[in-house]
Amino acid sequence: MNLAARFVQSASANTDKEAVFWGDESYKYSHFAKETAALAHHFLDEHALKPGTRVAIWLKNCPEFLSAVYGILRAGGVVVPINNFLKPSEVAYILQDAEADIVITDGELAEKLAEVKDTLPTLSIIPTTTFASLTQASEHSGAPSIPDRGEEDLAVIIYTSGTTGKPKGAMLSHGNLLHNVESCQHELEAIDMDRMTILLPMFHSFMLTVGVFLPILVGGSLVLIRSLHPPKNILMEIIKHQATILPAIPQLFRTLATTELPPLPLRLCISGAAPLPVEVLKQFTERVGIPLIEGYGLSEASPVVSLNPIRDVRKPGSIGRPVKNVEVSIQDDAGELLPNKEIGELCVRGGNVMQGYWNRPEESAATLVNGWLRTGDIGYQDDDGYFFITDRKKDMLLVNGINVYPREIEELLYQFDGIKEAAVVGKTHPKRGEQPVAFIAFDAGKESSVEEVKAFLKGRLADFKCPREIHISAALPRNATGKILKTELRDQLKAQA
């Protein structure tokens, strides 16, 4: 079984059902069945696409994104989604690294690619504006054959966000992704009546699995938010199309927790892509009342690893328990399993774990060790089987020989009245090794002095953990999925040195 075959099954069983809501428009499963078949014919007939050929998608969120994904898979190709916020030179790097000579994009982004065309002499560009004519031209051809791709064959290469160094391509097989879809279906209790809200970028692994593959393969629908600004548009679309599940990032849930809301049709909210501050979860739970569950994942795991349960205890600050058929352990640097409550590196094992990094055998070997995916995240397991992230391994600070975890400091900063964003990084110190430095941003109309924030922390943190510097900004730098770019904050400190 492969993703293309599962799509054909679902599309055949739900022909007249709406698959995507897009503003005032909607598209049935039959539309995507025809459009993906046309794209597959085009790849096979015009590009002589071979099984395993990489085809990139550089698109903003739109219905054509779904057609592009399944059109590539129906032709036996490998999907390479690319962050639509990247600059042309960054896109060129990924295209070259993935050895992708075909890219599906829109007119505006295609113009940007012209800036780097000289570095991509063999690149073929397929604009989404041609989809309708391709569909019309291929109607006489019938449906393409289901590609002979097994669960072990490569389906998607997801490039990591590149918060440190050049992005790497995580190789995800059909089996990896189907395994994760099944796990998520079980944990989220997803059914064909569900309508998944899509406002996060579809190129991201979280949205690709939970927002695209999951609802389509269970016969559900996507409520694709056409405009995110102003935020009330999101609520209007959710109500208008009766969305039932909302995956989003902590910033949105923080906004919702501080806004007067009309009755919402949502049965479940999921926070992912970045840590959910405990204060935000508390405010949302008290004011909104819809279950908000925090999860954890990474591209290398297709990506969902753990979730707080819907029908059991949900622990604030926890990333929950491993999803169905996935194992999580805490290990030391030597790969030894650590007992409960001891801090070490989170490691993941299961059918969702990637095959490795594209064309990077050494980095693959360093990440996939003894059957485990070493995530680089630091945390512990409690006696009830719930896991907690304390920090990224590379973010951990060594202050006078003592481990300091920025996440602990950040959680306290979020408790300070008016702070909407907080990040802590290390600054090299000639005698102490490193010192914590905090970057914060306040809500509009709220402000406090650095001294007031330091005094707040001083009463709650050991002296060696207290930031020696606090920098106030209008906003902290983030990538497209909401993660604060600590590399940029470190660069700011270096520039000031």
C-alpha cells in the first residue's frame, strides 16, 4: 500500500463530498481525483518521470497544493515541499540538494525563481495556472495506473527548518507517513465527519501529515483559511465551514485566550510546532473550554511522536505520551536508558522514523543510533509515562559547570504580566563559561522595565539561572512555523560584543 493508492480509495468512496473549503469556494473529492490524475499524466507523458524522481512544491497555502502532492505521488514521484517564505537562493539550494528538476509553483513565486535560473539550467516550472487546462486535456486518458511503490519506498523529503546550519532533507517513506497517519487518527479520534482547519503552512511536516494526509485518507475535509488577517477572519471561517479540529501554534491560542469568542464548532485544538507555555494553556482552558492538547514531533519522525490524551489526564507543560505504535525513551550520551525523572535525550523508535537524511550518510548515522532516532531534545519521563521537554540539547547552557535549561527561565518569563514572547540563549563568559541572556517582547499597551523583570525572576530562580541581560524588542524573530530563531538572537549578541 502507498499514499497514492490510499488517496484513490478515499476519492472513489467520497466522490461528491467536499474535500476542501476555500473562502466562498469549495472543491469536491471528484475535482482532486481529476486534477491529480491530469498532473500524473503530465509528469509521465511530458517529463518521462521515473519512480522516485523528486518533484518540488513551492506554494503558499491553496487548494492546488493538495493536487500537487497527490499528483506527484500518483505518478510515482517523491514530493519535496519547500518553505514559501524562503528567498530564491535558499530555494535553489534545496532544489539542487534534492536533485529536483521540476517545481510546481504559482506565477508570483515563479517570477522570483527567474533570479536564480542560471544556477538551475535544467529546471522545469509547472505553474498552478495550468492545472485546469491539463485536466481538460487529459480527460480522455482516464486515470493513471496506481504506481508500484511499496511502503519502504521514498514518498516525501522534508527539509528541516534550518535554524542551525544548512537545511537537511529528512527522507520519509510511504510506510513512515501511513504509520503516522494511523497513529494520529487513533489519538485524535479522527473520522470522516471531521473538518480540519488549515492555517499553518502546508509545506511543514506537521500540516502535511495532520492537515493534508490525515483528513483526506479518513474521508474528511480541509477548511483552508484564505486570509489570516485580521485574526477574526480565522474565527469566521471556522464558524462558516463548521471546522471541528484546529491545529495551530501557541501564539494563536494565546490570542484566543484573551479574546471574547463566539460559540465555536471546534471539538479539539492541537498545539504544535513550538512549545506551549503553561500560562497560555491555563488561560485557554479557563476562558475557552475547548480541549487544547500539546504534542511533540519532528520532521524526522513524520512528524508526530507524542500527544496529551483527549480522554485522560492532560498534564500542563507535558508533551504527553507516545502515540500509538511509537516508543520514546530517555537516554544518556552513551545510549543507556535512564530511569524515570532523570534528564537525558529523548529518543524515538517506530515505523514513523525517517530512513535518514538525503545524501548525508554521516549525519544519518549520528542521528539514527541502535534503532533509535536521537532527537536532540532534552527531557524526562514521569512515573505516569508522560514526557516533558526541558530544552534542546544544543540550547542547554553550562553556567559555572552547572546545566541551565532556558525553557525553565522562559516559562517563568511568560508568567510576567504583559510578556507575549520570550527566549533565552547563552552568552560566552570568560570565567563562568556561559551566562543566560533573555529576549522579550510585550503586548501592545503593556510595558515594564528590565529591572522589574529581573526582580520578578530573582524571587523565583537560583541566582546562577537568572539572566544577566534582558533585551526588550517589539517582536522576536520567528520562522514560518512559529519557532523563535535563537540563532538570530545569538548573532545579535555576537554583533554587540
